[in-house]
Amino acid sequence: MSAAAPLGWLGIVRLGLVQTALGAIVVLTTSTLNRVMVVELALPALVPGALVALHHVLQMLRPRLGHGSDVGGRRTPWIVGGMALLSLGGIGAALATAWMETNLAAGIALAVAAFVMIGLGVGAAGTTLLALLAKRVAPGRRAAAATVVWVMMIAGFIVTAGLAGHFLDPFTSLRLVAVATAVCVLAFLLALFAVRNVEESAAPSFEAPEDFGVGPVPRTDFRCAIREVWSDTRARHFTIFVFVSMLAYSAQDLILEPFAGLVFGLAPGESTKLSGVQNGGVLAGMLLVGLCSTALGGRRPGSLRAWTIGGCIASAAMLSGLAVAGFVGPEWPLRPSVFLLGLANGAFAVAAIGSMMALAGAGPPGSEGIRMGLWGGAQAIAFAVGGLAGTGAVDLARALLDSNVGAYAIVFASEAIVFLLAAQLAARVVGTPAPARAYAPGEPLPATPRPQAEAWARQ
């Protein structure tokens, strides 16, 4: 693509506000509305699990959405359109939850439509935002930019969870709709401000820089483009790691607040605040990795690898603690345990995100969107499977054991095992050097040039 001035720190922070806005809406749908359906409305956990899984399934379109922004050349229209859909979906989901109290079938039907909008909105806005960052951030700043953007997303989680938890008590359906509407409208306005004039107005050409050495990058169709990216061994292996690690992470996401309500007796506002505690831990974990990596020369691949593996192992340890917590009872330090779980999640996540940004930016110009879409698609599949598996396993275990404590203990322990598997995969994938082959000047590249372009550029 045509050269554009790399984004400075102010531009990176502005784009991070999009993630803040996105996170503010998503946390309501995956945490607060989930808890209201299970505890206040006494619905099976599989109901919100299926709805959240639906929005993740639709995010499997991320590769196609990313490719669309690659071909079109501009990312901001996709970001704005995605945030508009997400905001409308968030308001619709709150209305649907309130409607379920009086008309369950109609409420669920509206919720299905709302979560379709949420899935498409998150996929369009999230994928193209990351592609824009990979394209416009200088290589030396990509890992730090990923940390900044994700920290701002977690900040959106924390602020929304804290404020929503405050304004939701005492709980009523009308109050739920009012709070959700305010959050969605403010989030959309924040995203509009964030992307205003951040992208150059001229449509870029798909011409590779002279020092890239591969000539023009063709506007391939989607099937050809996805085959080219999948033929990259590093990209393919990293996709598998993303799927397994996000499967472990997502399985806990929908059951933590119901666990706090059913086992520890927390009120809706209290359990929403607990979600804020967890996200505060994630924020602290990301900052810890960013600061330590910078101080210890963490730009080396081994640093990202160590933090990723260590974060997965620590997450497994914290989930094992939560499996025991219900048997101990109120004496268990629930808030510190949830904070430490978030800390471990944040550590592995930011290291993996740094690797993701580097791999996307290392590809030839015009492929950032589809690469980010591929990994976003893997994450979406993992979240869909994880959300259904976690909530479905809780319902099944509760039916078989007739015990909330035992049911949640089994599910948390199973998630810990999956995190250990993710750590094993990270040891093989993250930080491994890319295979390189020297090409003489003028020598034609193989039939699938995109995966080889990075090696060519280094010669």
C-alpha cells in the first residue's frame, strides 16, 4: 500500500479508544446480561451461552471482513459501521433480556437478532482496527501499541463494570435497559471521535515499497488470499495456539458471575463489580508484562514466549483454586483469587497479541486484514465452543450432581487442564524463528508469494 506516516503515540491512543468503546458494550452482553438471565430470570445457563456463542460464530466472518478492508484500502468505514451495529445490538440485547421477564419466546427471538448484530459489529470493527494498527504502526512499536490498545479495552471493561454495577442496584428491568442504552450511545460517540481523520483520505494503491522487493501485490480474491496466508507455517501454527488458549479463557467467561451469585450469594451489582475486579487483574497483567519486557529487553522473541507460557500455567493454577473455593465457602478469598486469575490471563494475552501484531505486520502490504481476520476467526470459534461447553457443562453437572459447588468445581478444573495444553503449544509455537530462504535479485518467487515475502524482504 502507499506509504503513510506511521502513527505516533497520540494516534495509537486514539485508536485505542475504539477498543475502549467496543469493550464497554461487550462486557454488558457477556457478563451483566448473562448473570441476569441465569440468576434473576432463573433461565438455564445454556440460554445466554447459546446467545454469546451465536455472536462468536458470526465472527468467523472476520477473515472475509478483513479481506474486504484489504481490497477497499480504507479501514475507518468498516470500523464506524461495525461500531454502529454493535451499539444497536447492545441496546437490543438489553431490551430482549427485559422482555424475557414477561414474554420468554419473544424476548429470546429479539435477543437472537441483537446478538447477530453484536457478532457482525465486533467482527467488522475489531478486525479492521487491528489491521489498521498493523499497517500504520512502525515495526518497533507494534508490541507496545498492542499493549496500549488492549489495556484501553480492559479499561473499558473495568469502567463499565464498575459504573453499571453501581447504577444497576437496586435492580429493575427498566434500569437495566437505561444503563445499557447510555453505555452503547456513549461508546459509539467515543469511537466516532477516535477514528476522525486518523486515516489518510487518499485511497492507497496496492504497490509494495521498493525495499520490499516483491513488486506489486495483486488484488486476489478471498479464496486465493486465505490459501496464501494458510500456507504460511508460522501463521497456521499460531492459529492453532490462539484457538486452544482462547478456548480455555472463554469457558470461564460466562460462568464466573453466575458462580459468584449461586455459590457465594452475591447480588447482581456485586457480581458485576467482581467482573470489574477480574478485568482489573487483566489490566495489571498486561502492564506488568509491558513494563518488565521493556526493562529486561523484552523485544527478544524468548521474552514473549516465556510470558505466554507462564501466563497460561498461572491461569491454570488460579482456576484450580476456584475449583476448591466453593467447598471452602465464604472464608475463601474470592476477590483476590479472581484478581489473580485476571492477572495471569492478561500476562499470556498481551504476549500473544504482541506476536500477532508482529506476524500480521511482517506480511506483504495489503494482507494485514486477512491475517488478523484468520486469528480473529480462530478466536471466534474458540469463544463459541468455549461458551457453549462451559455453560452446558455446568448445566449437565448440576443435573447429575444436584450440587452447584461440585458442578462449578468440575468445569473450573477442566478449564485448567486446557490452559496447560495451551502452555505446551506456546512452547512450540510462540517465538520460533521464521524459516528463511535467500532469493537472488530478479528470481521469481514461488506460486504463493505472500508467505515468502517476509524472507525476501530480509535479504
